[in-house]
Amino acid sequence: MSEQLTTKVALIVREDLAMWQRLNVTAFLATGIAASAPEAIGEPYVDAAGRRYSRLLGQPMLVFSATRAQLQGAHRTALERGLTAAVYVGAMFSTGNDEANRAALRAENPEDLDLVGLAVRGDRKQVDKAVKGLALHK
């Protein structure tokens, strides 16, 4: 079985965010997972006219909705199980660049992150355990 079929990606966004925030967080988290898994990126896409398009992550990504407490629980499980993780905290909405985003995360209490989004990638069964009980985003 290929590596892409044995791994899974889950993106979890906090349910109380405005729609633009949910979409923004989802996009940022997806790039974090893609950057950490270059081996999972497929070949470029080419349409019938020969126009080339960017490569995409070659595996499904499921998007879930969660409360802050559920996000924190999924985060703990992901860390315990050694999953690749990308995080987005509330303070990052008020920053203007990547360096400020990293500083915002460093300023958080690591035991009580104000998570608004989390992405995890790893063994399918381990990812399933991290998202157990969460509903797919509607």
C-alpha cells in the first residue's frame, strides 16, 4: 500500500469563527501540512489545452468543526501519538506576517493554547483517534 493510502489528513476549525476566518484558517493549515509532507505532493496538473497547474496534496483532507475544548483534546491526542501538526491560534488573526504569527504562538501558554484551528497528518488510525467524536464541517 502506498504511503498516501496509509496516511490521512484532518483539518479542524473552531465552530464559533466567522466564515471568512474558518476558510482562512483551513487554507493556512492545509499549507502547513503540505509543506511538512513534500512526498505526498502529486505531479503537476495539465488540462486538455496543455496548460499547467500547480501540484496538489495527493490524499484526501477531511475538514471537521469543533469547540475550543474539542480542539485542545485533539491537539493533546495528536501530540501523544506523534502526528504531524499545524496550529493556528486566535492571536494570529491580528498579525500581519509569518514572523508575527510565530511570535503570537510563542506567547501562548502551551498547556492552554487558544486554538482556532489544528491540522494533523499521520497514520490513518492515529488521525482517526485524534478526531474521534468530531463532526465533519458543514
